[in-house]
Amino acid sequence: MALAISMDAIEARARELGVDLSTVDLDSITLPPGEDFGILSDDEDILQNDDFPELDMGFANIVVVDNLPVVPTEKYEKLEGVVRKIYSQIGVIKKDGLWMPKDPETQKTYGYCFIEYNTPQEAELAREKTSLYKLDRSHVFAVNIFDDFEKYMKVPDEWKPAEIKPYTPGENLLKWLTDEKARDQFVIRAGTFTEVYWNDARQAMPELVYQKQYWTDSYVQWSPLGTHLATVHRQGAQVWGGDDTFVRLMRFAHPQVKLIDFSPGEKYLVTYSSHEPSNPRDTHRVVLNIFDVRTGKVMRDFKGSADDFTTGGSIGVSGVSWPIFRWGGGRDDKYFARLGKNVISVYETETFSLLDKKSLKVENVVDFSWSPTDPIISLFVPELGGGNQPAKVSLVQIPGKEELRQKNLFSVSDCKMYWQNNGEYLAVQVDRYTKTKKSIYTGFELFRIKERDIPIEVFELDNKNDKIIAFAWEPRGHRFAVIHGDGPKHDISFYSMRTANTNVSRVSKITTLKGKQANALFWSPAGHFIVLAGLKGFNGQLEFYNVDDLETMATGEHFMATDIMWDPTGRFLATAVTSVHEMENGFQIWSFNGKQIYKVSKDHFYQFHWRPRPPSLLTPEKEEEISANLKRYSKKYEQEDQDVFNQVSEQDRKRRKQLQEEWEGWVASWKQQHEEERAYRMALRGGEDSEEEEEYEAKEVEVDEVLGVEEETVAFDLD
């Protein structure tokens, strides 16, 4: 901030102080080192301003389109409209940002135009998408960034061989998978620190891998295959990875980003921000960017009001559903879709445009979900016309948009869809009104996706009036579990999609567990085992159940637990109490069969996330072979476990011995000091040794005490 003081004021102040300014050499005045008397320099003034001025981007946001038709004035507007339509689909063209110059003599266009976007990313995307675009047989677009002209002008006339730089290997992003102890990693966020640990169950404690303070402004997130760790900042998002230390791999500029989401195959990153409207009557302004994770390029952006993005999904921030875009087609990242009013808009990632240039029209559609493994969409349409038109669930194949299967449903109150993780089954939970419309009962429509013609089986509980608390498929299996009931304690039933000793595919009941303090189900990622958890009102009750043998392996409790997460291998379970509660913050690690391995307390504990693993490279046949010969393979690891146990025992023995030696040394030093002060103590006592036994003489003394009108003699034996 510059100070504006008139020369008259300076001269007046000088007269008050008796200073003759004509005798003062102003150039010879120097301030003491480091002293500015509170006056900020111009640079410091800029640094104090939070709103940094945008750097001049040059002309990187302008594209030049060549090979346009040369047209007279009467066809100018038509050509301009065609060009604007093509390029406005890619990004937002600035006001007066399309300029098609004319020849002043002939009043015809020159055959090229300039298009100005808001950002260089939009211009680069326009160049990539429309280069060699065929307007007609005679006009194929040649598109360049305006800044490229300057680059080409600087090309030297004489050729020089390129400088060959020495090869430097990049970061090994998969080294963590080669851990000799086959451990898994997890990330936690507590206070201002973000920390990555190995889960070392043998040592019964976590081993720190990496720690950083103020690593993120809000939260962190692993990519779906565990390759990257993403952090969220005011300026945008960043991804990190590497060998033993986390190195920044890429930045994604998106001011005020609030939410991020990876595609299943980690190829793309979706970022979201919302901005306060200038007019109080308007809704928040939403900006979505889809980045290429490897290159950091913006592949597509979406902008609009919050009302445009509030349909379907779980509510995120500012009333917007999240994730807005849902990825499908497995880990190929070929398709993503969003729910709109009466449409499902499906985009393909080859061009990042609408599939077949039009949305899938479905009247009154309210929800949809992708198969985890195949490009199949399941969608739900509620009843219309007061029940005259039934509700329906449909399966639609992408990219052909063919309806594979449809089921009409009547008297429907609500509907939820649950895909099994292998994409083999779809369970549709249907809440229906009774005939009197006074109560609701629940049933299930079970789709067998991999079987011919996709047969559907109607399934109801033994007591169809039971309230459904939770539903969960067994990963990589054919069973599912349901928590149901209306009392303070609930029943848990297990079912199989296969009937034993028969070729007929029908749902069969396995067992029902009565009166359990559970309201959430957590299957092991490997199947076979499940944790029956009582969260919220049940205060963290845990029951580890073996579904194969139908037996409870162990019970436990993590008081006030808010989160429960299996590690990706299904060997360990983490329970956590986050800062939702002010007390008992921290996490505990359990074995798959319910043994508590260790506990860590952390103040202001915000996040715990296991690092995901990529899918196994082994074939199902090879995995079955390993399972069948597990005892042979396990001998090696049993010996390693025994060696670790012996090592830990030896460490404990050495530690106890060290503590005992420290104690004995401490006692010996105090005894020595006690002996050194013996003479001094005797002098204080007039020559008596305080450590000698003293002789006491017992004397009997009679004391007369008046008690009322009577006299009582009390004898005290003084020892």
C-alpha cells in the first residue's frame, strides 16, 4: 500500500521539529536492516492479497480453424452458425470470441476463423477433437492453437541433431505390492497430519511409511486400484505415488474443488466445485472437470446450475447428488453416465461426447446403476398416472441401448437395486403397499444376469411384513444376507442363489440368526466370513461369523465405532471412531476371526482408508488349486510366523532384563547414597544411629478421668 503525503505536510512537520529540509541529503538516508516502519513494499502488498492476479496466458486459449468454405456476405451468418455449433459443444466460447475475417475488396471470407475459449484446456481439447473434421468432401478442418504460430516461427533454418538426455527411470508405482511380508497399507488423517502405514500384524503395531503435515486441505482418497493417493486443495487436486516416499505425479487445476472421483480403471479423475450465485434467487453454479490422470489434460468439462445436477444419487454438497457421473463397463473406463430429467445421458470416453449424439430417453426415470463388470444399466421407473401405469425395472445393454429384460411392478412405494460384485446377480428390493394402503411390505426381484434370457425369481422373507434393515451380497460368491425385524434386536437370514444337490437354480435358505444386536453387514472381500455390526444405537457391537460352518468365531466391541472396513485381502478388519464423536477417537485392527491385534488412539481423527489392491493376475483355476493345496503353501509362512514369534519373545526377554538391570542399578545407587549420608544423620541425632533397634520400656500408667458422676480408671499399655 503506497502512502500519499503532500510536500506541504512534510515541510510543516519539519518546521515543528526544527529541521531545515534544505540541508538534508535525502539520498543519504537509509533504513536499518530489516526495518520498514510498517510500510509494505509493492511486492509485499501483492503477496498479502489472497486474490492473486491471473497470469497472462498469451493466446493459448485461441484456436485457428483453416480450410473453411470461402463464402460471400449473404452466407456469412449461416457459416458462422455452423462453426459456432460445432465448437460450442466442446467449451464455452467467449462473447464476441468467434471472428471470421473478410476480404475488404471482395467481401468474401478468407477461409479461416479465430475462436477464443475461456481456458487453454478448452482450446487444446477443441484442437484434438476437430482436427481433420470433415465439413464436406472439399473442406477438412486444419486446427491449430494460435500460440503455435510463434513456436513454428522460431524453428531455426539449420537442422541440429536433438540432444539425447540420459534415461532416468520413473517412480515404481507398484512397489508396495512386492512387500516381502505381504502386508497391506492404510492411510489415516488426524489433526493436521496425514500418515501412511504398513499394517504389521506380526509385530502387533503399525509401521510408519510416510508422514506429512498439511498434506491436504480437506480429505484424501485412494484410486480404485491403489496406484495413487489423491489430495484435495483450494487450487485443485493432486495425485501422489512412488516407491517408499510419495512423490507428486500430477496436478489438476480446479479452483475451490470440493469433491473428486476416480474412474474404476484410474484413467480419469472427476473434480467438482460449486460457487455462490451473484443473485440470491439463483442456485449455486456447478463446474465439473474430467481429467486424464496420466497427462493432466481436461478431457471434458460440464457447467450449469445446481438444479441441473440434483437428480438421483446420494446428496453431496449444496444439494447436489454425488457422484454425478457413474462409470460403467468394468475397468475399461469406456462409458460414464448421469441422470437427467426423463433421460439418462451416456457418454463414451473415446470422444467424450454423448453416445450416438443423443441421450437415452426414459420417461420419469428416477434411478439407475451400472453392472460392476459389464456395460449394462439397470434403471427404475416409478408408477405413473395414479397406478394406471406400473413401475418397472429394466436392463439396458450399452452401446446398443437394447432392452435386455424388463419387469413390471405394482403398488410400489420404493425401490433399491443391489448388484453382486461379479455382475452375476441383481437384487431389486421392492417396498409395496398393502391393499388397504395403510402399511408396507417388502419383497425382492432377483435377476440372474449370466443365465439365458435373464430369469427373474420373486423372493420374500418368511414374514414378509418384517422391516428390511440391511442387504448385502457375498463378494465372489452366490450367497446374500438380510437383516430384518421390528424389535430392538433383529434377525439375520442367509440365503443362497443355488440349491444344493440339484441343477435347478432357486433361492434356498441357509439359516436365520435370532435376536442379534446388529444393523449393518460387512462381508469379507474374499467371501466366507461376515461381520454383523451394531453401529449407532448399538454402540459398536461386533460378531465375526463363519457362513461356511454356520458358527460364531468371536464377538467384540469397539465403543461408538463409526466406520468398519475390511482390508482388500479379507485378512484383517479395521474399526474406527472418527471425530464425529469427541471421545474415543482412533482405530482398532482385528483378525478375520475376531481377535483384536492392536489399538491406536488419535485425537481429532478424521479418516481411515485401506489401500486397494488391483485384481489378482491368477486365473480362477489357479486360485482353486492354491486353495486345495493351502497346507503345502502355508508351511513356509508358518515357519516365518514362528521365527517372528521367537524374535518377539527374545526382544521381550531382553527388554525385561534391561528393565531389571536398570532397577537394580537405581536401587544400588540409592543404597550407596544412603550409606554416604549415615555419619551426617548420626551427627544430627546426637550420635545415635537411626538404623539401630531401640529398646522400649513398657510402663503402665493409671489415669483418672471423670465421666459424669462416676469415676472410671482406664489403663493404657504404652508400647
